[in-house]
Amino acid sequence: MSKIERTLFVPAALQADTQEALGEFCRNARGDILKMTTLAASGHPGGSMSSLEIFALLWSQANVDPKDPLKTGRDRILVSHGHTSPAVYSTLGRLNFFDLKRVIATFRKAGSPFEGHIERSVPGVELTTGNLGQGVSAGAGMALADRANGIRNHVWIITGDGEHQKGQIAEARRFIKKYDLNNITVVVDCNGLQISGRTDRVMYTDIAAEYRADGWDIIEVDGHDLSALYRALRPQETPGAPRLIMAMTVMGNGVSFMENDPQYHGKALSPDQLESALFELDIADDTEELAELRIDGWRGKGGFDLRFPSRVLENVGTPLIYDADYKGDNRGAFGAALMNLAQANTDNLPLVFDCDLAGSVKTNRFGIEYPDHFFQSGIMEHNTATAAGAASIADKVVFWADFGVFAADETFNQHRLNDINMTNLKVVATHCGLDVGMDGKTHHCINYISLMATLYHYNTVVPADPGQTDRVIRYAATHPGNFFIAMGRSKLPIITKENGEPFFGGDYEFVYGLHDRIREGSDVAIVAMGNMVHRAMKAREILVESGISTAVYAVSCPLCIESELLDELSGYRLVVTLEDHDRDTGMGSKLAIAVTGFEKAVNLRRKGITRYGVSGDPEDLYRMAGLLPEQIAEYILAET
């Protein structure tokens, strides 16, 4: 077998000896695919075999390094149809990214890193995928981040043809064209089949025509002809547009009884079928040995020690102080903090994504001052959520600001994939709660806490006023991890100390997970969140006049209820939570859950939203929900 030389696609044509070696490589890799799926008794062998030549050429010829899979400046190879993991793992294993035999033996076995869909934790894999329609958006985000970092590379995104029935890909290809990401090549494995049969009968899509209409260059090629495929995949010297390669392939290619049979999209061969297929491929059957290794599993091996970069801003800037008589909105404080951070970090500017709302979410000034780092996506929230998340794992600090219903409800699927990929995205969700007012129930984002609570790596913060918002934004920018920062629309009074000074000013430092005791009291505690904090303070005034000593707590991190807070609350006769959020899935419910596992009792009541709001002035909506200060005080007096 000839050696596979890594050429970085410099030669205009594939060298004969390399082509011969790759042909042998693919024949053996087909055996790997069939062995691992049969041993696992599950998987997707058909599409893996149709995509194989694409994978083999890219990972063997592109600027990637098995000894340093995360090297800076590498080309990026993203596989959007992540169910073709058998072909990805076989290709990477045969190119010495990891031990091939262990892959084949432990594929889809609990505890093995080689899961059913490709995982970012595996060397050589850029992104965990499988949730179809995400890869093109992710490639766009990575390409933007690489360009901002001065990296000249190429980004290949391999997709399925059935996958293009998803609408998010249309958003992504328009975004890529708008921002002249001409170093992107999308490759479509056109095997013409999906689970339910022929793709043109399941849901006809003229993929080439759609890309052509959006200004892409189109190439059609035999996806199993290594020489022709090499020429198509090879980057152009001065590309004038992003490229789409329609790679015409055969599902199950290489094994006669599997070819063009849709059942093998997601069906493994039986042992007898495997024996027949390996004979046809002229590959030795070592499955007995591999089966023994599968029993041993992954014990003692552990995962891969990949140290993913997680960029933060090094300079926190100069925190802005909002005087006690200031009345502004939290979104304005976000915009001001963002500008201040940018001015303090000109050598490491963040990337900011917007969805046609820059004036409302207050990213417009950043867009004017730093146009090369500001990306206007239009009304394409799904693409934006994925692209922004992917950009954040390509060594940039990334903010995405949008209305709450779009930033949380509409894009939960994309956040979930971001969470799985351990992204580093800072989401600023404005216009949350009934505070949105007259836009009505379709725009009242009242369940973002419950949505974000189901994601294991998102930090949710709901600041109480502009001063705290300023500190929260700086904290998120200078700390790794996903942050979801929620705020309303209206102007808010500044929360003050007893002496009238701003509570969140001076030497105040936001620390994720810590609560703030705004006012002291001994009988009752009101635990409030976000724009309900100042209303809680007004309710306290009424209660104090009625002889009820009342404390007020501001909980800005509703998913992180610490034991110190519970210990303090256990000392009150009554504790009432207050939030502009669904009562049964918000901060109050999180506090109630925390109490169930605490050693001391807390006499807890919860106040929040119990049904969809209507269109009207926010104060009228709060009155209808029983959330005005006098209503809160009346409720507490009745309970005590």
C-alpha cells in the first residue's frame, strides 16, 4: 500500500500513488464501518459508506494534525450529518488521531467516547452534531471568528442531502454569502436516500438551485471518484464566492446488497450479512477478537485530554456608576458596558451578533464603532444562535443580544446544542416578562428560567437595575462559560442602600451565585428577581408602616440558590418570592426545590405570573397579575 501524503491541497491534481493509497484506505474503512455497527447492533452504515471518500480526502489532505488536533490556524472540517460517525471515526483512526481498534470495538458502548453521533471530545472532531441542519451555521461562526483572529484557512462543511429540507441551512447560506466567507465549502453527500425512502419523494429540494440563487458557486462531482473529488474540494486561489459541491454518491457504496437500499441508512448488518460483506470487500473477519475487546470496553482508558480554548476579555474596563436619581433601562446599561469593554480591549474585540434589533437591544453603537466585529443577521435567529455559539469556541468572546422570546423560546434547540458543545456564548435577552407590555402574549418571555435550567452549562442572571447590569456584563465577558442575561424593557429606578447610595455601585462586585440582602428585617422576607426588586422595596415600606419588619433580598442568579441564603430565610416567619416570570417554573420554584433538600424549614409562598398576559401597559399587566407593591403587601398581610 502506498503512503498517503498530506499535500494541503497544493497540487492541482491528486497524485497517482496517493490516489491508490486512498482507494485502499477507503476499502478498509468500509470494513471498519460495518464491523463497528454490527458489533454495536446499531448505527448508520449506509450514509457512512457514501460519505467516506469525502472524509478520507479532507482529513488526509487538509491542514490538520493528528498530533495536535487543536492547533491554531488549522483548517476546519465540520460534519453536519453527525450520524455518519462510523466513517468519521474510521477515517480519523486510520490517520492516527487515536487507536482504531478501540473505536471499532467500543462504538456506541456506554462509557466509550465514540458515541453514536460525532462528539467534539474526540480528537479531529470540530463540533458535536447529529441534530441536523446545524453544521453550516456553525461553520459560518467559526469562519468569522478565525477571520477576526487573522487566520487564513479553509472551512469545509459536509452535510446530507435530506438535511437540506431544514430551513436553518437557508439562513446560513445567505449569511455566509453576505459576509463574503469565501473560504467556506459546503459538501453535500447526495446519495438520494433518507429514512423514509428517496429524498425527492419525501420532500423535494433543489439544493443546487437554492444555493445558486443565493450567489454560491456550484460544482457537481462523482463523490466516489477520488481524483475528481480532490479537484472539487481543492480551495481556489482567489475564490469569488463560497462553494457548494454536490457529491453524487451511492448509499452503502462498496457492498452490492447494501447499495441504494434505504434500510441501511440506520440499520446495522447481521453477523451473517457482515461475513458476506467483508468477503466482498476482501477484508479479514476479526470480529471475534473485537467482540472480546468490546466486553472489556473502555475501562481504564478514560477520555481524551483535549484542552479547549475558552477566550475571555482580560480587561474588565471601568465600571459605570449610576447615581441614585438615574432612571434608565438595563438594556441601555448593557450597551454602555459593551462599548466600555470594547474600548478597554481593542486588541481582543468581542464579536457581537444582532437579529434586526440593534436599536432596541442597544448594540447599535458597537455596530457603528466596530463594524468588522458586528454581524447583522436579519430575522434569522436559529442560524444566529448556532453561529454565535460556534464562534465562541473558535477563540473569541461573543455576545448575542435579542428579545427574550427569540433568545430563549425560539432557539432552545440551538442553545441545547451549544450547551452540549460547551460553548462560551454571552446571550443578552432583553424585553423579558410582562414588562414588554403592549406587544402582548406572543412577546412576553415568561419561561426563560425553566428553559435555561434544563441546560447543564448555562449561567442565568437577572440583574435588578442598570448598576448591577453593568457589573454582570463585565463579569460574563471576563469569565468563561455560557451566560444568559435576562432583562425587561422599561426604565428602572436605581436600587439604593439605606443611606441613599447606589447598592450596586462603588465597590460592589458581582459574583455568580451570590444573593444580595437589600434591606434588613426580622418578620418577613421578600425574595425578588430583576425588575421586581424595586417593587419589593415599595411593598416593604407599606409593610413596615403596618408593623411588619420586612427584609428584601435580590436573587440575580435563580439557578444557583446557595445554602447561606436558605439558612437566612429559615429565620423568617414568612418568605415570599416575587418575579416577572411564570410562577411555577421560575425563581420561586427553584427556591422551593432547594428548600426540600435543606435541613431547616422555610415557610415559603410564591408570587409570579400564572397565565399568559394580554396587550397593555406593563403596570396594568402587573395589576392583573397581582404584582404591584400594594397588592404584594396586602397578600403578605393576609398571610401573616
